[in-house]
Amino acid sequence: MPLISIIEKSGLAPHRIDFEITETAVTFDFVRAQQSIATLKAMGCGISLDDFGTGYSSLSHVHRLPLDKIKIDRSFVSDINENPVSHKIIKSLTGLCDDMEIACVVEGVETRAQLDSLRRLGCDFIQGYYFAKPMPGDAIGDYLVKEQLRLEGTKAKVIA
């Protein structure tokens, strides 16, 4: 069943769906990727370029695609506090995203030190094991309840 049919039959509003397309897929057949992305965008879906920085895409690809997000690959985060080059790459990419009015998501955050560095760089969207590991769909409700209780306990300690 074609993807468009699946979206239409899902009952979900297309603007609630965000497709992540890897750099490798874009560079493999740019014209086809560009056409597919344009079709999904016309439906109202969001498009994220995933694992940015690990493939062979160029900035010419980035500016020719109607992207909503660029997801910076975790390989730059793992040594952000030890490697000045990784720090500079993330800083440059977040600035580029700001200038292009594209959301920037930094992947692979596993420590508080990495999170703190990314916050200092102005990163607004951050994901990784520091926050939660992958889990089955039926475990999400319990996780969110526990997380809410944890956060409420933290607030109580700060206020007291």
C-alpha cells in the first residue's frame, strides 16, 4: 500500500506526522527524494533530515529541500566536552538552522554535562538516553506518570 494511502487511511492529521529521512537516502537519489518530500509536505506532513553530518550530503541539498528539522547525529555529541571540533560543528549547525528557520534537534545526549553544553549553545530540541531509553508503547503511560512525580518532587525541593 503506498505511503500516501496509509496516511490518508490512518485518521491522523498529516501535520501530526513527522517523517525522518536519512542523509544517505537523500544522497542516493536526490531527485526522487526531493519529489517524495514535496508530496509529503504538500499533504502537511513534517520532514526531518536525520543523522545529519554522517553522510555525504552537501549544504546544497539542505537548502533545496523543504525541511522542518535537521537532526544532528549523536557522533558529534559523544565528545562535545572533550573535542573542540565537535563543539564548533554543533554550534555552527545550530546557527545554520536558526538562520534557515529550521528546527535543530541534537541526538544522542547521554550525560548531564552534554546537556549543559548543548543548552549553553542554545539547542532547543535535544533527545537521548539521558531522558529515556526506547520503550514499548504500552510502557509510555507509566513512564510519564513516574516522570511527572519525579519532576513535582524536584520542584518541591527547590521551593522549600
